[in-house]
Amino acid sequence: MQASFIVLTVFLSLVFIVILVSLALSLSRTQIELPENRPEALLEEREEEEAVREASASDPHRAEVREQRRPLVVCAGDSITHGAVSVNYVDILSKRMPQYEFSNGGVNSELAYNLTARLDPIIKLKPKVITILIGTNDVNATFGLKAVLGYYALHKLPEVPNLLFYRENLTLIARRLKNETDARIAFLSIPPIGETVGTYVFLRSDEYSQVVREIAAAEGVSYLPLHEKMAAYLKSLPPRAHTEFQNFSRAQSASARSHFLLGRSFDEISAANGFYLLVDGIHLNSVGAAMVADLIGDFIEGKQKS
């Protein structure tokens, strides 16, 4: 009897471990799966369409009418743009502005350096508008040795992340897009990290946002003051007791599990964590994402040029 109990206990433990591993793998895949409307996929789709049209043009029995495409807007950035662990502002824009086609060029955990390697498909698409929201991970990568080494190893960076490295890569992005496209280009300052105005992490996100503004002015591209808009909003509201910075990484993991495994909305998680705009101290709830969409939408329509 005792032996049977031990065998049953071991069996149930193994089943439990398998379930946990399966859930963890599923959660990981969900977070890193790239958007269906990413620039690379859209470019491949258009190249296939062009090949079909060329084949049809040489066949008199296959007359094909060229569809009039909607103006294309590419929104490039990191997880805040990717929209898997943050409310997806690109989807908000797509619903608000169906007269435009939107491509989501966001990739989780990436720095400005990584985005420089993803510009070719964006350029080849010849979009009418390009927006860039990148830098939160550049800031996060400077918070302690563990963060530095983590980002350095994950992305095989050529140097340790720092403010000058960010400035150089953001400048490269601006110059390539300006010189190799006819698009209207806008750089957004990055959202605050945490919501306590005046803390070290909040001020670091402000410092990097100042770099965005300087580069936009120097390179002649438009600047959308997202950080300033969010900071002003937070200053107008009573402070909330929220997760401290040292627990943000834990909050991010807990947020992802709660959203993907338990089905809680990002707004519910945000409220539970005590935030107005953020979900876990980094990513955006629906209020924060709507602010991004407002700025970009106004820029697309020509209501806000800088």
C-alpha cells in the first residue's frame, strides 16, 4: 500500500511538472511571437503579390486589376509597440484610422541598437509615415550589473549599454530613414519608468527622452512629447502606492502570467498594482496606450508636426 502511494505521488508530481513546463513554454511563445503585421511579413506578402502580377501581365488570359493600397504607417519600437505584454497602441490606431494600413515593427526587449538592424524591410516598404518609440530597454539596461549583463548577453551588444550608445544608434536610425525614405518621420519620447515623479528611475527615463528630443531637432525629424504628456498627467493626480522599482521585473513576470494564464486584462492588473498609466511599471495600460495613439494619430493627420 505504501509503495503504491509513493508511485502515485511521484506520478502526480511528474504530471504537475509537465503541466507547469508546458504552461511556461506556452507563455514564453506568446510573449515572443512577432506581430502578424510586422514589416518583414508585410514585405514578403507584397513581393509575392508583385510576382503574381508580373506573371499575369505576360499572360493575356489573366487580366488582373491592381488594387489601390491604403497609405502605410510603420510603428517601430520595443515591447511597448509590440503589444504582447502591453496594451497594443498600433491596434488602437488601426481601429481608429481604417483609411491607413498599419505595420507593427515592435519587438520585445530590444534596444535602439537592435532596431538599427531591422530598418531594411521598413525602408523597402516605402511607407508614408514612420514612428519610432524605442529606449525603455536602453534605460533598463543601465540599472545594475545584473541588468547590464542580461541585455549585453541576450542581444550580443558591441558595448555596454549607456546614454552615448543610445544617442549614436538613435541618430543612425534617424539618418537612414530620412535619407532612404520619403516618409514623414516622428520620434516619440519614452514613457516614464514607474509613476513616482522625481525618483531615480523616473528621472533616467526623462534623461533619455531629452536625448530623443535633441536628436529629432538635430536630424530634422518630428518629435512627439509622449514622456512630457504622461509626466504632466501623473503630476495632476494624487500619488498612488505602487510597486517599487526593485520589484518591477517581478511585476512584469506576474503581469504576464496573470494576463496569459488567468485571462486578466492589463487594466485590471494595472489597477491591482496601483498604476494610472502603466501595467507593471514599464508597459502601458489602455490609458497610456491611448495617449501614444493620440499623439501618432494627430501626427498622421498633420495636426501635430513636432
